[in-house]
Amino acid sequence: MSLRAAVLGHPISHSKSPALHSAAYAKLGIEIDYTAVDLTERTLPGFMLELSRQQGWRGLSVTMPLKTAMLKEVDEVRGVAKVLGVVNTVAFEDAGDTVRRVAYNTDVAGIVNAVRNAGVVPAPTAVILGGGGTAASAVAALELLGTGSVQLFVRDTSRVQEARAAAAGVGVDLAVRHLSEAAEPTAAADVVISTLPPRAADGIAGELAASGARTAGVLLDVAYDPWPSMLASAWQSGGGAVVPGLEMLLYQAVEQVRLFSRLGEEVNAAVIDVMCDAVGLPRRAY
């Protein structure tokens, strides 16, 4: 029986997940066919119903706009995903004669490891740009990085339920402000996590560049296509350190590979190295 896994979302053609996962499974010597499937919230239930009639599924990577919609399609939610109500991973686990769909959130680990790799120590000031599921994960990640309060900047301040729930769940003070007010607090922050889609932060980048603002902190820009983003370029020009979104994608994918392969910590540094090679990231010191 052939084994299968996929990344789900819309749009999805730009995803680097197939390259990361395929490289890992080849290195591990496991034949898991990993593909990209374009799905919206409307088409997700039908896909999951059809999938239940098929054998050999090991896992699903879940991206926007499906990170909360997937909650209705699983049998169990584990770990920080239960606190956040946001998932990016579904692992298929054998349970006797049945298969259980178990949801996780590996985005939090992806953010934590990507930021720590930049040498960040607990930071008193943190900013998140953008709302939604990834912003909720960023709130939880910042709490693990030692941050007690976060400023969140969004286009619509009435649509931040996921981030507010995450902050309440992990005990972080969250101040919500309009995106038009973001430039100055962003420049002054120790850690900035942009969860905005590609080009959505161009206005903030323009303000930073025009003002000549100094940026002494670390920016993680989750958007990785095109790269470098205008925000990343402006941040680096101001003197700050930039962590590319591919770093987060790599580290969250490592946790997914451990679940989908069912090999846990056997997914080691050698496997991570070939995953880095697959998307053009420098190999890491472990």
C-alpha cells in the first residue's frame, strides 16, 4: 500500500512544503507521496470525506485559510493546538481497525526555533503584524520566548478573535491597534513577527525606509515568496536582524515529518540538513 501526505490551502502553488517533506522522506528511506492540494473552507469537508474512504494517509499540513476550519474534521486535538484552537497539522494514527485524525500545531515550535536560531533572548517588547491563525501561534511562541506583553497590528481590529483567545490561553497581555499605527512601534521592538501575506507589509516598509528608522531587534517575516520582502529589506537596512519565513517553515515541517513518518527523534540533524538543501537554506549548527 502506498503512503500519502499533502499540504492543503488556498492558494497553494507557491508552497515549499512538498520540497521539504519529499527530501526528508527520501533521506529516511520511506516512500510517502507528498503533494499540494488547493482547497478552500467550502471544499474542505468534501475532500476530508473522500479521504476517509482511502487508505495509506499519514498526514496533512494545513495552511491558510483552513487552520480553524480543520478543527471540525478531526477526531482529537492535542498539545498547544487545544489551547489556541488553531491547527496546522493532522496526523493519521492507527487505532485498532480504525484510523484517528489527530490535530497538532507545529507552527508554534517553528516560530520559537526560528527566532532562537537568530540568538534572541527573552525580549520585553514584541510586535505581531497581522491577525488570524498564524498570529495566534505567534502569541504562544512569544510567551515561550519569555515575552509577557505583545502589540498586535491589524487592518480590522474587530477580527482578532483567534489572537485574543491565544493570549488569554497562554497568559499574555495583548494590545490591539490598527495597522496604520504600526511603523514606529515596529521599529522599536525587540522582536517583530509579521504574519501578513506577501506585499501586505510594503506600506510599513516604506515608512521605515522613509524615516531612516534604526531597527535593532529581530524580524521574522513569515511570508517567503517573494524574498526578500520589502519589509525584510527595510529592516536589514535599518541595522536589524532578519529571519526568513523559510526558517519557520523548515522547523514546523521537521515536527510534521516526525509525526507523519512515525520515527520521532530519528528525524535528526542529517535529515534536517537535506531539508535545508531542498529549499536553499544554509545548514544549521545543532
